[in-house]
Amino acid sequence: MKTRVTNLLGIKLPIIQAGMIWCSGWELASAVSNAGGLGIIGAGSMYPEILVQHIESCQKATDAPFAVNLPLLYPAIEQHIESIIRLKVPIVFTSAGNPKTWTPALKAAGITVVHVVSSAKFAKKAEAAGVDAIVAEGFEAGGHNGREETTTLCLIPAVVDAVNIPVIAAGGIADGRAMLAAMSLGAQAVQVGSRFVASNESSAHLNFKNAVVQAKEGATHLGLKKLVPVRLLDNPFAQQVRALELEGADANQLGTLLGHGRSKKGMFQGNLEEGELEIGQISAIIDEILPAKEIVENLWAEFKNARKQILSWHVLNS
Amino acid sequence: MKTRVTNLLGIKLPIIQAGMIWCSGWELASAVSNAGGLGIIGAGSMYPEILVQHIESCQKATDAPFAVNLPLLYPAIEQHIESIIRLKVPIVFTSAGNPKTWTPALKAAGITVVHVVSSAKFAKKAEAAGVDAIVAEGFEAGGHNGREETTTLCLIPAVVDAVNIPVIAAGGIADGRAMLAAMSLGAQAVQVGSRFVASNESSAHLNFKNAVVQAKEGATHLGLKKLVPVRLLDNPFAQQVRALELEGADANQLGTLLGHGRSKKGMFQGNLEEGELEIGQISAIIDEILPAKEIVENLWAEFKNARKQILSWHVLNS
């Protein structure tokens, strides 16, 4: 399937695996890229030398394009940028920061740059900064989240109307029906996170993968809003956050509770009581751990099937 | 277009106008029904004798099916039910309450019953109570809202998978792209609220209609969560709510601030400072007041156009 995004990134299917801290190393990224989508290494939880290892391993494991996700507020950002350019990573997804700062350097090195936003306002700023495409991520997404709380259904048409560069939809997409829905709204590809957390190749701890599979409707909430809003799976830590917030706790108190290393403890080390577990609302309908290749194949098959349903609508479908 | 919902309700287009307090009287309901959709009289803000007048006026204004929306917690519910049965209203949309209580009486009178929910769990309960269809309404919707905060994109597939009766999608739908997206997820029709608030026939005060047209991205937030969560347009009242909530105010304090008559003051009397203004996130992309007929026609034309785009995807669409 050809869309503006498959053309831009040189991929077969308009399916992109989100770059997620603690969950998406080279094993997942290369598996998704080998399956025809775009795999992304999540650099936000990697020391500079670890990112280099993951890039090199990914290059050995696939000949297809892959990307690195780079949170722009990362403390050792210069080292990450240097490695990405030196190792000729073809595509970078940037997030959490100002796209003006690093886009020119990445573009000058021949790298395709995609920036993640949660509003049409920031989509326009990213376009002005020279990025090649936008990921527009809705309120239902796992992890860090916009203050406007705009959902994917409301966000995608607003962003599509606001910019001329192609838009990738993220947040709430774990099956082919949602993929078709996002593309009906004008997205040229989808970015899928939670579904790939529960994959064989994800570097998430098995305890966390199992928790994602077991998550039911209403099991995630946006928390830490006075710090940086983040969608968390309910667990004893998230309940502590909630209790504090209901009492009106300020950013300092929340920061003290959060401390350091909570996300590693939860998602990578599997401590389901004390760890921070970042996952999307759509975890409610994810019910098994699958190989990444099968996830891509399922998305594609379901998408084609949903499209056929739409084509059949001129006849009675009761 | 034939879907399970158009068949059930006897309408031409799978477009349903939401029954909204202070905004949807007989003028709006009959205009939508005459345009081929389903118009709904919002009984939640009407005294019993007022509802009777609206039903009778609607019957004079249209030969097409129309419905009444009935919040089941309404204090004089018995009188509303009696009027609906006596005047042979063909369809009732119930919300905000237990569908077990009144569904049997309405069904016994030959009335089609549709119940509004915000979770798959309550969709199953409504199905078990004998309703004919479900409206599944996501987090982005205006007015009262579910505690799980599940967005339309995540909610619709979950509800479609949970029940056998047909599902109508609500929340975030104001144009034909979103209509196609909702139906890609498995919905058999859409319910549209905010877009019809800003219609000529809406009984909303012109000040409120203008405020909806001017609303930008991020202009609504879910508030009063410790009472009943409700999506409000930001205004001085909503800012007061927010400030109290950030301080950890309890339900009593919020109830005291809310007082009585706030929604009438805002939406019907046009007091944009002190009134409660209930509207959906999608108000951000609504930019003019239109006749209801034109809104229905636009939705339908945009839907068909979006569907054509999907059909064209086998070729390059850059």
C-alpha cells in the first residue's frame, strides 16, 4: 500500500511501531521492520553506549528502514545525535522538546525527521521547523501526553487540516479497525505502541507484558498532571499518585513520590507494585502476547477486512 | 444507506442528533428528521408540560421518525414516560440511570429503546435489560461523561465486541471523516451533538452558539469529577471549578459552587461568565452556525467523499 508516509519512509505497510522507553530495543524494531512496517528503537531509556549497541544490532538484523525515537529533553542528547548521524540511521522520530533545535542538523545529515505532537498548534510549529512528517498522538495513548487532552478522533482531522506535511496517527490503535478509522480521518499511517509492548520481542519485563494483557476497561488513567501528564496502568503506585492528586498535591509533592527510576523498576524490572507502568487505554482489548510479525500481519489483515466492510455498505449489512 | 440502525429506527441516513439539555427542542429535532436523520428532543431540561408541547409540535413538523432523550434520573420521570407513551413517540433514547427500570414498560408500549453508555460493561447490562441498541459515548463528548474516560476510538470496538445489538458511536463526531472513522470501528450510525448546538434551529442561546463557533483546540475540559464528570467549555465558571479541583476540593465544595440552574443560565440564557457551558472537544473544528439540514447534508457528503478516498488507496495518494 502506497501512502505519503510509506513513500517518505520507504516502507511497505503504513504501520509504525512506537519508540517506547524500556520496551523497544533492536529486537522489536528489527522484527517490525522485517515484517514490512517501521520499527523504532526507543532511545529515551538508553545510555549513549547502549543506543549505539542497539543501532548496530538492528542494522545487522534488518536491511529494511528503521528509526530511532529521541526525546529532545534527553540529558545526553548531543551524544545520541552524534551516534545517529555517524551510524547513518535513516529516520529519527523526535518528541518532548523543541523541533527547531536539532531538525536542521539531522536534515543536513540526510536523515528523515518526524516529530511527535499532541496539538495542531505544535504540529504547525514542527512543520515550520522543517520536519518531514508529524505524529499526532491522542489522549488515549500511553506514556506522556498533552495538556489539552485532545483525543485521537478529534486531533487527527485538526492536525491534517493544519499542516501540509503527512500525518501519522497515534493513540488508541491496536487493531485494523482503528487503523482504518485513523486513516479515514486523514492520517497516512498509524503508530502503534501498547500492542507492541505485549510482543515477544518487546524488552518489557514479562510481568509488565502480562499486566497489559490482563488490563481491562478503565484500567489506565492520566496522572501526574501537575508534573508532566502521563497515562499509567492502575497499580499501587498509580493509586498513590491518584490519592495525592485528589487531595490537591502540588508538583513538588508528586515529584517526591515519583522519585527516580520508577519507570525502569516497573516496565523493565517487572515490579508491578512500586513501578511506573506506562500504557495506553487500548490495552483493554489486548489479550495475548504475540510475535511482532504476527501483530503486523494481524493489523494488515484486519485493516483490509474493515475496508471490505465499508465497501459492502451499499447493501444491507444487518 | 442501510445499516442495522437505519433499519431499526426507520431513517434514511445513519445520522442521529443528540438529545441535549437546553439545545434540542422540536425545531431542531424535526429539522434533522426531515433531513433524513433522526432528530431527538432533549427532555432532561423540560418540565412535563413543556415536553408534551415539544412532542406535539414535532409531530406537526415532521412525518419522519423522531425520538425523545430521557435521563432516567429525571425527578418527574413517570410523567415524562406517561406522555411519551400516550403521544406515541416511536423511539426513546435513555441515559443516566438503570435501563432495567423503564425499558420493559416502554417496550410493552411498542417503543424502540436505545440506551446511552460509556463502557462495554454497561453496554452489556443495557443489552440484558432488553434495549434495542446502544449509544456508546466517548470521553471527548460534551456534557456528562464516564469515569473510565475511555475515548470513542477505544470505546466503540470494545462495545461492538461486547454486545450483539447494534451500536451508535458518539463523542468527537462533527464531520463526515469522523463519521466514517466511527463506522470503520463497527458502529452502525453516529450521534452528533456539538455540531447541532451551533445550528439555526438549536434552542441554545446565540451567545452560546457563538462561543462554540469560537472555541479552539484545548477549550474544553472534563470537570466536576468528584460530582458527575462533565465536559465544559472554558469560561470563568469552568475556571473556578478547575481552581477548586486543583486544590483538592471535595464533592460538597464543588456542589456548593455549582448550585442550581447553572446550565440553563449558560446554555439557554447566554450568560457566558457564570453559566455552565456543556460542549464536546470537537467544537474546536466547528466554525459556523448552519441550518440543521445543511449540517446533515454536509456530514453525508463528507462521509461519501471520505469513503471514496479509502477506495482510492490502492493507488499512490501522495
